[in-house]
Amino acid sequence: MGKKAERTRKLIREEAYRLFAEKGFKEVTMTDVCEKTGLSRGGLYRHYSSTSEIFSEILSQEYAIDGRMEKKESAEDILKEMLDAIKHEIMDKELSLSLAIYEFANLGNENLFIRINENAKKRWMSLINYGMEKGEFKKVDGERVTDLILYYYQGLRMWSRVIPFEQDIAEHYAETVRELLLENR
């Protein structure tokens, strides 16, 4: 795929993300995406065949850390950047996909969510193991800590849609994760 095509696909995902966050999954149409991106129907369909395909790709995007670990970057630095991104997501309820995710899951897309959850678990487990191997993280039960990190975050994201959180809630999450993993906390 060429650079222009990838830029167009990225634009589509970014604008569709906003639509899904605003309207939920069921209410977004390909026409909405065309209007938001300025693409013709043919231009949009050249890249994606449906809103389901766009949404699936949005949900499948991951925070890439493997390359950073291969470069031997600091586990604490990687953790800090991940937590900063998570805090932003928790506080930005306007960009929450919670409603859209539940609608999409109820349309028979459970396998996608199982795969996304498994990938997130693998990503956190690999970071935790990497941090322990480097001596930057405490020795912990990686699986239990991963579950706590993931499901604490997912609960906050879901509830941020309906409960106005102050910034300290997101900071409490990040501090809890730091206390679980980092020495001298």
C-alpha cells in the first residue's frame, strides 16, 4: 500500500473514531464517514467496505512496545508513556468508544474482543516481564497485575461516559500502577 493510501486510511480511521465516539456504532453510516472525511463514496469504498471494517481496524490498533523493548529502552519510560496515554483516554469522555464497543460486541463480534483482550494482556505481560528482567520493576505475579491494570482501566473508561471524573481519578489509576510495578514508590 502506498503512502497516500495509508494517509487516507489513517484519516478515515481518525474521523470515524470521532463519529463512533459521538454517535455509537449503530448510528454511524458510510455516508457519515464520507461527509466527515470529504471523500466520495467510491473513494471511501476503495479503502473500506463497511463501518464494521473501519471499527474493527480502529479497535485492533495497539500501542506498540515490542520495538521499544528490542531497542532496550527503559521499561519505566515505556510505562510512563503508556500511563500518560491512558490518563488522557480516561479524561476525554467525548472520545470514548465505550457505547460503540458494547453495540458492536452485541452484534456478534465477541471473537474480535477476545483477540483484542488477549493482545492487550500479552502487551502488558511482556512489558512487566521486561521491566522485571531489567530490574526496573518489582517482582510481581505478572498475570494478576495485568488483569488488575486492564480491568481497572476498562472500568474507568466505561464509567467516564456517565460519571464526571476529576483529573485525580486518572492520576490515582496511574499512581496505583506505578506503585504495583516500580521500586521506591
